[in-house]
Amino acid sequence: MVDLSLESREASGRTIVSVAGEIDVYTAPRLRERISELVADGHYHLIVDMAGVDFLDSTGLGVLVGGLKKVRAHDGSMELICNQDRLLKIFRITGLAKVFTIHESETAALGS
């Protein structure tokens, strides 16, 4: 089973959460937990870097949407870094490409 790795760090007043591996029904709770912890600690401007994500299912999408709701409750923001066609296609098909601001790179995300 491919595991999920999560790392977070501060950059330009925002918190970047780098996610690698598969976000599925087994690993999504860990991502949900990390986002909840960050929000609880007062980090309301998140950038989720999905460059290392190999797989994303509906559970993972649900966690991202839930995270967005959490930060918005604090007038925060959650943007994504994603440059993989197969993942971008999922965001387009589900309509979430209109919900999330999706950047091609960290540089682009921090420049916004």
C-alpha cells in the first residue's frame, strides 16, 4: 500500500501542505486531521501542494472541500498546486476547478 506523506511549512505568510502518495478512503482521514490541526492552530491561509499525489478519489476531494469550508469560516483561503492532467481532469469533471484556485507551481501560488 502506498502511504501518504504530509509536510507543512510556512512561506510568505501562508502554510504550504505538501502531499505525496495516494489520497483515498484509507489515507484521506490523515489529510483531514492535518488540515483541522492547522486551522485549530490559527493557520487560515493554506496552499495544498499536490505535485506528489499519485491518486485522488472522491474521499480525498471531500476532505479538500471540507478543508476549504473550515478555512473560509475564518475568512481564510485554501488554494491548490496541481500540474498533473489526470488530477486536473478530476477537478474539472467534478466542477471543483471553479471552487478552488489551482496553480501550476509554488511560485505561482505564492505570487497570487
